[in-house]
Amino acid sequence: MAGDDAADCRRCCCSFIFTSGLTALFMWLSLRTCKPTCSIENFYVPSLNTTDNSSAARNNHTLYFDLKLKNGMKDKAVYYANINLTFFYTQNTSRIPVANYTVPGFHQGHEKKAHRKELVGASGLPWEAALHAVSNGSTVSFRVDLATRVKYKILFWYTKRESLVVTGDVAVDDSGGKVKKKKGIKLKSGAPDPARVGPVFVFSLTMILFLYKY
Ligand SMILES: *[C@@H]1O[C@H](CO)[C@@H](O)[C@H](O)[C@H]1NC(C)=O
Ligand SMILES: *[C@@H]1O[C@H](CO)[C@@H](O)[C@H](O)[C@H]1NC(C)=O
Ligand SMILES: *[C@@H]1O[C@H](CO)[C@@H](O)[C@H](O)[C@H]1NC(C)=O
Ligand SMILES: *[C@@H]1O[C@H](CO)[C@@H](O)[C@H](O)[C@H]1NC(C)=O
Ligand SMILES: *[C@@H]1O[C@H](CO)[C@@H](O)[C@H](O)[C@H]1NC(C)=O
Ligand SMILES: *[C@@H]1O[C@H](CO)[C@@H](O)[C@H](O)[C@H]1NC(C)=O
Ligand SMILES: *[C@@H]1O[C@H](CO)[C@@H](O)[C@H](O)[C@H]1NC(C)=O
């Protein structure tokens, strides 16, 4: 009968609105992602180690670093594209690019940490001036820029890639190592993160789920 049809339709409509509301909330909660954290846990410039005055140390124009990448999310994996690292020597207010390194892209499970400990050749660094500065009790500063793109795996989906660009300054003293021995230096982004999961996206997914269900 026509009356029953109308009642069915209303019930169906109500249940649809209720279900989509709940679904949207659930999806928003489960789709939220947060970017991995990046830090320099260790940094060593053999040439600036003044307790080792062998010529081998003095002419060792390398930088050693220990980069830590941490995925803090409990249920989402991270896929890193190649990670570009650029090292600068900070002189007065200018920055001289001295080394590049590319960490090959990789996959990181939820709540996992990864370290990349590498030695990279440095060039264009004013070695004498730097040694002079640390010998005299000053520190010299290196800037580390990290740029990559990451995507996340949420259940069976992959999000689209987003960029991860962070930076930090490492102060080095006459030990050739970083001044803060124990604590890692967190690399930070200059700009605040934009909201990543837009309401439009959530709504579209809700619709897709709804259409699939019926
Ligand atoms: C500096 O050189 C000395 C002598 O070779 C060495 O014992 C020390 O571990 C080096 N410092 C660092 C931070 O590696
Ligand atoms: C190394 O440098 C220190 C401080 O400049 C100096 O006291 C020491 O004699 C030097 N050692 C050698 C083997 O040259
Ligand atoms: C430079 O120093 C690093 C760290 O001490 C060492 O692993 C590397 O073998 C040295 N390189 C040369 C060419 O001496
Ligand atoms: C910059 O640093 C260099 C070497 O450390 C020094 O000779 C120069 O005077 C500095 N320039 C300024 C503007 O401070
Ligand atoms: C780093 O890479 C850039 C661009 O690829 C290049 O222009 C620059 O010379 C490299 N710097 C060093 C120190 O290798
Ligand atoms: C250390 O600094 C003093 C004064 O600031 C300066 O006279 C001296 O030449 C410096 N020495 C070195 C080795 O840098
Ligand atoms: C990393 O460097 C490569 C080669 O220079 C470049 O193609 C790529 O776009 C860079 N990645 C990022 C995220 O900047």
C-alpha cells in the first residue's frame, strides 16, 4: 500500500542519516593521520675533533649522522619516498650547502622506529675557519634539511602522497660531535600542518560505503 511505502521510505531515510552520521564520525576518527617524526640522534664531524690531531682526522672531510624516523601511529603504516637530506654549514648568517644524501624510500609499520646511520662526504666547507672557531671554544652550526613524500596505509587503502619537509640546526663543538650529547635534535616543519582529512572526502567515502551496502 502507498502509506506503508511512505513509512518505509521515512524509516529508511532516517536510518540512512543516522548510519551516515556515525560512519562519518568513525571514518574521521580512523582516517586521521599524523606525520612521522624525524630527528638527528647523533652527528659527528671527524675533522673538528680537536682531541685527535692526526692529519688523517684533519683531512677527513666527512659528516656522520644518525637519523631517526618514527611512526607514532598505532594502526597505520607509512610509506616513505626517497628522503632527500641536505646539509649546510652556517657561517655568520649565510648557509653553505656542503653535502647531500638520499635515503632510499621504505615502508614502516605502525609504532616503529628506524635509524639511518651514514657517513657522507662534505665539500665547500671552510674547514680551517670551522676548526679555528671550535678550537677557541665556540660552536659551529650545521643545518639539516629533510624533504620527502609520505603516504599512509589505512586498513586496505593508501592515502595520496603528501610532502614532509622539516629542518633543524645542529651545534658542533671541539669534540666534533653535537653539543647536546644525549638528546636528539627534532627536525621541524616551518609551517603548521593543514587539516588533512577534509569533510568532503569523509562524505564521499560515506556515500561509497552506503551505495556498496545497498
Ligand atoms: C675524538 O677523537 C678521540 C681520539 O681519537 C676519540 O677518542 C674520541 O672518541 C673522538 N670523539 C668523538 C666524539 O668521536
Ligand atoms: C694535539 O693538540 C693538543 C691541543 O691543541 C696538543 O696539546 C697536543 O700536543 C697535540 N698532540 C699532538 C700529538 O700533536
Ligand atoms: C673518517 O672518519 C670516520 C668516522 O670516524 C671514519 O669512519 C672514516 O673511515 C674516516 N674516513 C677516512 C677517509 O679516514
Ligand atoms: C663571516 O665569517 C667569516 C669567517 O668566519 C669572517 O671572516 C667574516 O668577517 C664574517 N662576516 C661577517 C659579516 O660577520
Ligand atoms: C647537492 O645536490 C644539488 C642538487 O642536486 C647540487 O647542485 C649540489 O652540488 C649538491 N651538493 C653537494 C655538496 O654535493
Ligand atoms: C681565539 O679568540 C681570541 C680572542 O677572541 C683571539 O685573539 C685568538 O686569535 C683566537 N684563537 C683562535 C685559535 O681562534
Ligand atoms: C629529491 O631529490 C630528487 C632528485 O634531486 C628529486 O627528483 C625529488 O623531487 C626530491 N624529493 C623531494 C621530496 O623534494
